[in-house]
Amino acid sequence: MKRRERFLPDLYVVARILLSISNGRSKREVALLSGVNYSRFLQYVEYLKEKGLVAEDEELKLTPKGAEAAARLAELIRELTGEEPLGAKRR
């Protein structure tokens, strides 16, 4: 039996996804800006939906909790790195 590993998200990727959604981008654009391949992007979307940060019908939308998380992550990335969250990447 194959053991399923626990999904541990990269918070930079989470920030890029949440902030891209909050800027009104399409799912395709969000996937491209996420910086991960499409199948991994879909894992992130499922994870964010499970956490109540994102809702999906025709498009991806932030929940109020997701908007708050996006703002907090953006602030933290700016504070720690001095970079804008959509441009910041792990090194």
C-alpha cells in the first residue's frame, strides 16, 4: 500500500496564488504566476479550498478568510525580505 505524504505548502506559492486571485486574474493566469506545474497548482487549489481560503465555481475567488490570509502573508513577506510578494521566490 502506498503511503500518502502530508502536503506541506510553500508559503511563497500560497502567497502568489492568493494575491493573484485577489487581483482578479483568471485561473490560467494564477496557475502561470504560481511558479509550479499545473498538477501541483491543482494540489494547492484543493489545499486552499480545504482550508477555507479559496472558493471555486466558474472562477477562483478568495473567501473573507482568504483575503485576510493574503494580506497577512504579503505583509510578512515584505517585512522579512523587503520584496514584493509576487516577485519574491525562495532561494
